[in-house]
Amino acid sequence: MKYQRLYINIDHIATVRQARRGNSPDPVAGAMLCERAGADGITAHLREDRRHIQDDDIERLATSITTVFNLEMACTSEMLALAHRLRPHQVTLVPERREEITTEGGLDVSRDAGRIADGVARLNAAGIRTSLFIGPDRAAIDRSRDVGAAAIELHTGQYAHAPNDPATLRALRDASAHGASIGLSVHAGHGLTVENVRPVAAIPEIEELNIGHAVVSRAIFVGLAEAVRELRAAMDDARASA
Ligand code: PXP
């Protein structure tokens, strides 16, 4: 089966730093460690409320990452201007609500189609690959293709909350097959851990996983490099035995 990329989301290294508003731990140093441990790319989300990653982190990541940089952001003019200037390898557009604890749902591509289509067009024009974070929903997948995205990232939150409910995994499998069948690259992420990642990693169409919170949590006990290696091993094992 084709190799599946592992992108590590380093936001929560910054969450720990922001608890004291100091310099430590530095998410950029963390990104370098993740790369050395086998991450294929680094993901960071510059939120409107700057609750974890700060502007300076994004600037430093853009010049320090030696793999590829996946910038997660809301589709706003401020963020589009930033992406234009920094030219990350990929932008993943996500919805943002100030009161949420994390990115709780996917983009509503139908309701916001005009704004998202404009944003994707601007990113495409700058040569930036664009991915849309959406639920495993056929209509949202079709709309993502219509607005010109190269990729979709399927929100795995429902699966992560109920990994033993066969419907949650079936939804991801069906969505992945549908996305790939209409020419989209398929990514996935949210709430994935060493314990629950295997069935998702085994879905053949999924080319890339974005994993953050579980890696930073596990790193407290075993270190960041080991946490990345554990995930990589689980993904490789799942694909080898699928
Ligand atoms: N993908 C996207 C688009 C996200 O917004 C996030 C963080 O919410 C993740 C992946 C990673 O999720 P987690 O931190 O739960 O692994």
C-alpha cells in the first residue's frame, strides 16, 4: 500500500508555553525534533485568538522547517495575506469559533462556498496547495472539489469519540473512497492516538494524517521523538497488515 505521510501538529507545545507566557517550550525546536524523529511535515494553526501558536512562531517555522509546512488557518483576509507572504507548502482551511476548545467541526463548504472559493483561488494562484477540513460527508466532499481544493482533510473526531461504533469508521472509509474517486487527495485528522489510529491508517486512499494533541500528551512521558516514532510504527503496521 502507498506510503502514508505523518504530519505532526505542534500547537500544544505552544499551549504549554502560553501557560506562563514565556519562551519555553519552543514549538519551533519541537518541530525540528519531530522532523528528526520521522515526521513528514509540520502542521501549525495560527488562531485568530492566538491562544497557542503566535505570529512569531509562524514566521520562524516558515524558515526553519526542512520537511514541509502545513499552515492551518481560517479563511480570512488577514490569514490569506499571511499565507501569500510566507508561501507554506500547504494551507488547510479550518472553521474557527472563539469559544470552542478545539476545531470541533468541519468547514461548512456549502454555506460559505463563495468565500471559500475566493480563498482557494487566491491560494492556488500563489502556488499553495489547498486542503479543506470537512466532515466525512459526500456533499461537503463534492463542494470541496467544486471550489477548487486539491485535497480534503476528513475530520476524524466522531470516529475518535466512538472508535468501536462501526458507523464512524464506515463513514471515513466511504468518504475517502468518494473523495479519491473524484480526484481529491484525502487527508485525515483530529483526536487520533496510537490506540485508535490503526483502522484509519489502514484506509488506502488516506495519504496524510495530521496528529497533534496525542503526540504532545505522550511526549510528557516518553519524549517527543519517541511519541512520533510510536505513531509512525502504528501507521506502518496498520498499512502492512491491511
Ligand atoms: N487537523 C486539523 C484540521 C486540526 O484542526 C487539528 C487540531 O484540532 C488536527 C488535525 C489535530 O488534532 P489533534 O490535536 O486532536 O490530533
